[in-house]
Amino acid sequence: MFHNARTTGEVTTTIKRYDGRRKPHPKPRKLKNGKMSKVTPLPEPLEYSCLIRARCKNKKITTVISAADSLKFQQQFAQFLRSNMDGLKKEKKVKKKVKKATQ
């Protein structure tokens, strides 16, 4: 993806906390007799994972990293990003002239 986006385009990456759930939280529903249904909450996971998504034009990649491997992955990912950011252009700074206050 980074190789294809080097000349034109961009790669968007997102990292989110992931609890391994594939279904949404259940919501209380109104029953026919007018009462609200009881909802049992889903159990909290013992360990959270990282959900990583990357998108370039119409290609999408998604992967899940366990909490034990997250530090190692973040270090390797940071090194990978630094190695692929060599094509960035430095932006020229424009100095603004300060007007003197008239008395």
C-alpha cells in the first residue's frame, strides 16, 4: 500500500481498542405489554486487543493484535512508518511582517 501511494494517494491507518465482540451491545426493547425487556450485559473481556485498519484508495486491510504483542507491533510499525516517510516535502515557512503600533 505504501509503495503504491508513494507518488499519488494516501494511506490511512487507524488503531482501536478491540474486545473481541462481533455483536453490538444489546439494547432494552419495549414489549407488547408496554414494559421494557431486561437486558443482560455482555461480560467484559479479560484482555483487550488492538484492531488495526489500513485503507488506500479502494483497498482495505484489517488485523487484530493481541495485548501481549502490542508493544512489539507498535515499535515495528513506528519503524516502518519512518522508513516510508522519506518522500515527504518540507513546507516553507512564510514570515509575517509585524506592523508597528501607531501612537
